[in-house]
Amino acid sequence: MAGDQVTLLDFWASPFGMRVRIALAEKGVKYEYSEQDLRNKSALLLQMNPVHKKIPVLVHNGKSVCESLIIVQYIDDVWKDKAPLLPSDPYQRAQSRFWADFVDKKLYDLGRKIWTTKGEDQEAAKKDFIDSLKLLEGELGDKPYFGGETLGYVDVALVPFYCWFYAYETVGNFNIEAVCPKLIAYCKRCLEKESVSKSLEDPQKVSDFVVMRRKMLGLE
């Protein structure tokens, strides 16, 4: 909407922030990007998300919306005249929310366990991570995107993790494409969209960040 003031409080490597960036790009919404230092949280971040004190936060005309999936739904509701992300059918909407919630509950935590642990804990996390990806691959089936022919809510929830896969593979010494080729082909298909490719970070840069964090944790 013309005259709207939109600011995204974010951190470059956050897959949750990338979701919001993709959704805004899909809708063609112009916004100001505000990079946050998560170790030294800004007064603006603390003001706009006093409950969780986390990024991403979307600030729309002075009002804040928090939690990435809620922000994506908000963007879909406000800028509804272009590129709908959630289906109109109530059942399909429920299914989309279910799978986006699955991504939230599984991929981030398991991915984090892969790069913050060693030995048996890491092996267990890798197995659970692959099992989760296989479930997602089964749900995708032969469709171009999770919702069908166009990029939608579940895709926006999932595809940002693709630029973290290389870090998980490097640290965990495994290959995702070898076990989930259809899912990786799907991720590459998503990257053909400018809204996705411009919103995701370079996998090597993410991997370097993870290695640095592992050293700080005494794991390297």
C-alpha cells in the first residue's frame, strides 16, 4: 500500500528473517532493512519485541509484528492483491500451516543440534534431520511447490534452510542430496525465483559463520 512505512529488524544469517524477506519480495513491498546485533540488542528491537526480544520483527506504520510465520501470514493478509501465499480453501490453509509448523518444530532445532554437538548426539540429530526431510519430500511429491504450481506459505517457511544445508553437511559430514534428491531439486527450483535467490544468503558464508560459532563453543 502506498505511503506505508515498513521496516524489517533482522539478522543476515537467520532463516526466519529470510522467510519474511521472501514474502515481502513476492508481494513487491518496499521496506527498510535494519541489521541487528543479537549480542548487543538495540533499543528498537527491545521496544518492538519486548516479549521474546528476537528477530525478525516487521514494523508496519509504527506497529510491530513478531514471529516469522505470523509475520508471513500478516504480509499475506495486508498485501493480498498480489502473489497469495496461503490458499483460500480452509482445509488447504490448515494443511499449509501444519507443514510450516513442522518445519519450525523440526528443521531448526535438529539443524542446530547438528552444528552444536559432536559424537552420538550429532549422529542422532543427523538421523532425525534426514527423516524429517524425507517426510517433507513425501509431502511434496511430484508438485513443483508444496501448494501446487506457485510458490506458497510452506515454501517460504522451508526454503531458507537450504542455504544452511551446506553448513550442516560440512560439520556433520553427510550429503543431503544423496538421500533427498527430489527435495534438493525442489530447493534449486525455488532459487530460480528472484524473490528467493535475492533473499537467501551464500551457503559458504553461512558455513563460515557456523564454524566460527563452533570454535566459540569449543567444538572445533
